[in-house]
Amino acid sequence: MQESKAWAMNGFLGILVMVVLAGGGVYSLLQEQVIPGILLVVVAIVLVSGITIVQPNQSVVVLFLGKYMGSIREAGIFMTIPFTIRRTISLRVRNFNSKRLKVNDVEGNPVEIAAVIVFKVVDAAKAVFDVDQYEEFVEIQSETAIRHVATKYPYDTFEDVKLTLRGNAQEVSHELTTELQERLKVAGVEVIETRLTHLAYSTEIAQAMLQRQQASAIISARKQIVDGAVGMAQDAIKRLETDGVIDLDDERRVTMINNLLVSIVSENGSQPVVNTGSLYQ
């Protein structure tokens, strides 16, 4: 089904024609010309059934005896084919807020996810004839797409090697938009934007996953601190030896590196020990 333009004429001109016909019919009846008068009045009444009003950003789908005659998109009052069935479809931008869905991410962790879908109808004929109740179709397909995309990625990871639902919301939303557009084009619907509105671990594992996140964050931070401390200790020893300040053997070099690492890595402030020499020196 493809949307096409329906036949329609200016509604005010149509009303004028009907008034003229009705007036002519009444005049004929007064002149005792019964048959012409009745015919004119009947034609005027028939034309009344073709009057339709189209609001801005709406499309009126015209059906005549079960056949699609086209759509009227222009706003205003029109006269179209009499005795037609006319269905009004909104072309305005609308939002659909999905429910909080419980799904398992790619690692099998249960998460709660919800999204807002911004869409509009761009083909009224498809919305009416190719699907049954296009608004319900949008709702079901949106939730199906959200579930499918959520199962392709982990909720979170500290390895920074792949996309995650929490860390790459923009990329996930873009993929959701693309997939949803493929599902909804059959209904003549254009997906303008999708955004995640809720994302969290399910309540039954939320506390355990929070502890896991905290542990992973501590490990990641410790690793960065140790890497930095090793580099600082190496630079300090290298500069001291290059400048000729001290000449350390292997044992004293290990001792100094150990002291530097303890001083840098320790969470508490280190207490310096001042060596003033030996008693028997």
C-alpha cells in the first residue's frame, strides 16, 4: 500500500454549489416542477456527505466501497467523493514511553531498562491498511527492539574493550533507532529519536553488583596507582644515578625503590625517618 492524493475540491466552493442546488430545488418545487426540484435537493444532500475538515498535521484517508481513494493532507475544509468512509490519522510527532522491562544482558545479568521513542506517521495509508492498530504495533515493536538490543551488550565493564549499556548510551540509542526503524517502516512510521530513560540492575542482584562494581573500581584504581608509582621510582633512581648524586649497589637500589613505592602507594601519609648517623661511627 502506498499513499496517494485523493480527489478533493475547495470546501467553500462545494458548499456554494450545494446551496445553489438546494435553492434551485426549492424554487422548482415552488413552481410545481416536482421531479426536477426533488432531484436537485437530493443531489445537494448527497454532496453534503462529501464535506470533510482536515486539521493541521493530519491526514484523512478516503475509502469508497472498500477501495482506497487516496489521502487528504492539506489543512482546511474540502468536498470529496460522497458517501466515503474517512479515517483521520495524526501526523504530529509523538512520544512513547516504554515500561520498565526486565531483561538479561549479554553476560546473563538481569537488568531493568526503559526508553522513550519519538516517532510520527509519514504514510497514512500504510498506517491504516498494512497493520492493525498502528499505535499498538509501535508499542509492541518498540519493547521487542529494546529487549533485543539490551541482550547484545553487558551492563557495564571496567575493561574498556567493548560497548556497554551504561557507558555507551548514545551508541546503544543509535542502534535501537536503526533497528526500530526497520521494524516500523511497514506501518509508515518514522522513528525520529530513541533515548534510554531507565537503566539499572534488577533489585535481586543490585547490592551484589554494586559490591562488584566497587571492587572492580578499586582494582582498576590500584593498578593505575601502582603503574604510576613504578614509573616515578624508576625515574627517581635514574636521575640520581645520572646526576652522580649517589652510587647505589643492587641491594641499596632495591631498598630505595621499596621505600619509594611504599611512600607513593600507601593510603596514609608516610612518616619520614631522619638518619643522623651511627653511634659508633
